[in-house]
Amino acid sequence: MLSVYQRTPAKDFAGTSNKGKRFNCAPSFIFHLNDKSKVDQIKINWNHVDFIKQLNAYF
């Protein structure tokens, strides 16, 4: 399943100052299940370089 998030941060985030810019992000989620079939770990990956470029855009 693909999820795409489109947001405008309300404050400074991830080392960037808030410039009111929107970002689009399509993270991948990896769930690990324990021997009782319960989620015991979640890993999230995204293209952080692209994310920062979008937040620092000057246009």
C-alpha cells in the first residue's frame, strides 16, 4: 500500500526553519511481528534529501 503525505509544518522541523512550504512524502513502513503476531517494531523510511529540499525551497 502506498501512502503519500502532503503537509505544511506548523513550526521548525528536522533542522529547517518554517517557511510555510508544503512537502510531499511517500514513506515506506516495515512492520515486524513477534511470535504472538503483535507488532513489536516499526521502521519508517523516506527520501530525506528530497524532503529537506522541499522545505527549503525559495519559490
